[in-house]
Amino acid sequence: MSLIIRGGTVVNADRQFRADVYCADGVIKAVGENLDVPAGAQVVDAGGQYVMPGGIDPHTHMQLPFMGTVASEDFYSGTAAAMAGGTTTIIDFVIPAPKQRLMDAYRQWREWAEKSASDYSFHVAITWWDQSVHDDMGTLVREEGVNSFKHFMAYKGAIMADDEIMYQSFRRALTLGAMPTVHAENGELVFQLQRKLLAECITGPEGHPLSRPPAAEGEAANRAIRFAEVIGVPLYIVHVSCKDALDEIIRARNAGLRVYGEVLPGHLLVDDRVYRNPDFTFAAAHVMSPPFRAKSHQEALWQGLQAGHLQTTATDHCCFCAEQKAAGCDDFSKIPNGCGGVEDRMAVLWTHGVNTGRLTPEEFVAITSANAARIFNLYPRKGSISVGADADIVVWDPNASKTISAKTHRQQVDFNIFEGMQVRGLPSHTISQGKLTWVQGELRAERGAGRYLKRPAYTSAFAALEKIAAARTPTAVARRPG
């Protein structure tokens, strides 16, 4: 099957230009004006619209077992909803239980993900350490195409990676050419503050942000960056929610360190007043970590995105319905952490980024697809409208509008953190592997059509970094002559 997109303006991260885009066999075959294509090609009229790479969400949690329950969105429903919003690739997380073999957890997640409608890949979390973890990391990189490993610096007593685990894992990642990523919150401080607040009878959702202050995120971000600096490995910090953590990233990047930051649309637009709403169901629906912050942090995050200090946008899509959130009705620390957003990310960012002048269309493409593809070694297969790239494309109507609502979204959750928000700029068509999966409001996602994406290691670049790191160590310095 072949397909031709005619009359649109192609937008990549570096430029925009008028061109047709011809796709066949799941890849882009030609990009140019007035293309002559074989008879019978399916035609998509993109007149007055933008033709952009399909979105990449580098941070989702489909079907996640967490805090005594399982996320309500599975890999089919989640990827289908994503394509309704213009996202054609997700990078989800394999999260082994403490003492569980990494390969066993990885195989379980691969099985769950077979129902995906769109292409997908995985980060793998390091939740404990022994020789088997060391060995499995090697297998994952060399044989399974995993090039990033997640470290939760929070959730004490569950999946938290302490300093020893981070040290061992960061070193192993360096030798393998893999990228450590971190959820930056000081887990011990959060745990102690939770105990203190509960002892003071602060049990409702308002206790959630109080137990996870910006300083706890800033300290953890700084600590992870310092580990990465000493070891000599690049670092990716997920869901940066506050100025405290952003400042640490800016300092590190100004010092020449390879530190990357991710931000969620929710942290750009939703503030911590939601936790003080007297309706428990409403307040609890917003419980995620890090929490939504005071409005003063939002402008700093927008500036960080505009300046390039934050490179990617994601959703941390992890849905729990009201009945599940009710597990913490008497103890905020037991409310399952997570919110949705995979369907709304691109429309929200276009509305509040491009339409306000904060972002250009090219910058929009960079933060919604191209940068994630580059950082996680999928570029230019993903994140680019170019010959040879996968035919994962969104035709974007800048004048289409809607009101976001849980009543009409396709996400499998009963709440939407952007409820009632008017957005202008929506996908008219989403194309995955050269096939139309979203057409003017009609979802055509196919269960099981998604492919697992192997992501090569960064071996050649990391070899040079490892030599630099060795030269920085006290032992290496002591061995220098004279």
C-alpha cells in the first residue's frame, strides 16, 4: 500500500518547506513538490496544514503494576489514544520488583506490549543490584536494543535506587554505551516528611505536595548530576517540575556536562492549588510525582524549554481511576501516583506554545519528536520527515479546535487534568508505518500493529567520555607523572 500527502507544509526540527510526501512499504520514499507517484496511491489532502513527524512520548507507563493496583491503560488502549493525539511512538518502562531478574521483567513487559497499536521501545529500571543485574544490563544493551536505564530516587521501601545502586549502575551504563535516567526526588526526605505530616493529621491530598517540596527534587537532581559527572556518563532527568531542578540542569550544561531534561505539559500548565480542592476525588486525581507546583515555577520551565535547557516533552502517562485513587482516602501517601495525557500532549503544547509565540513550529517538532529521537538513538528513523525515515507522520490542522474532556477523550481513565481546556491545533490525520490510524476524528488503530524498536548503544561516543572520566578520578590524577 502506498500513500501520498499533497499540498502541505513539511515541518522538521530545522526548517519548514512546501512539499508532497510519498510513503510506501512503511517508509518515506520521496519528499518534494508535485511528486509523480504510482497510480492507486491513497491521497491525503494537506492543504493549509502542516506535515510533521509523528510525536514520540519518551515517558509512559502502560499497564503498570504500582502501589497495589495496575494502571487502567493497557498498551493497546494507550497507544491508540496516543495516535488520536498525533503521537506514533512511545518509550515505556520495564520496572522490575526488587530482587526480580531484569530479563524476567523485560520479557513480561514485552509480552504485555504485543498488543500495541503503535511502535514502542523500553527503558529498564534498576531497582536493586547484584551480579545478575550487571549481567542482564549487558544482555539488554547488546541483544535487546535497550540503551537507557531508569533510576527512581524516590519510593523508599519499594523501587528506590540508593546511592550505591546508582553508582554501580551508572558505571555499568558507561561501559555499555547506555544512558542513565533518573526520577529526581530525595526519597528519604520524602519518606520522613510523609511520616511527619501524617503524624500531624494531614492525611488528604494536600499533604502530597507538602511531602515532596521543590528542594527535594533540586537536591536529587544535583546529586544525580554529580554522580554522572564523576563517573563520566551522560544523564537524562525525567519530568523536571520545578525551578530548583532546572537550575541544576542549567548549571551542569553551562559546565559542559551532557545532561538532558524532560518536562510534562501538566507541569507547565497545572499548579498546586488542585491539591487543596475540597473534593477528594478531584484532588486525588492530580496526585503524581513530582507533584504540580506553585505557578511561579511554570514560567521558569517555559523559559527552560525555549532556551533549550529542557529538550523533550513527555506525559508520564500512568492512569488510575477514581476507585483506585480512593485507596488513599485516609492517607495521601497511599494514593496511586499517576495522571494521563498521552492523547493531549501535542495539542496542549501547540496551543500554549506555538499559538502564544513561545515556540516556533520547528521548535515544536524538536520537543515533541526529534530531540527524543536523537537522545535515545532513534533518529532519523523517527523524528524526521525525510527519505528513508519511517512513515510515522501527523498532518496537523492549525485551525482545528476542541474542548478537552474526560467525556470525549479516548484514554482509559475517568479524569483529565486538562478538563475544559480549549485547544486550537489538532491532528487531522495520523499515519503509522504508512497506514492511516486517525482520520478526521475516526480512530483506525490496529491492535498488535506496533513494532518493538531496538535502540543501538552509544558505544563510540561513550568510549571517549570514559577516557575523560578516568582522567578525572583521584587515582588517575595520582598516577600522572611529576
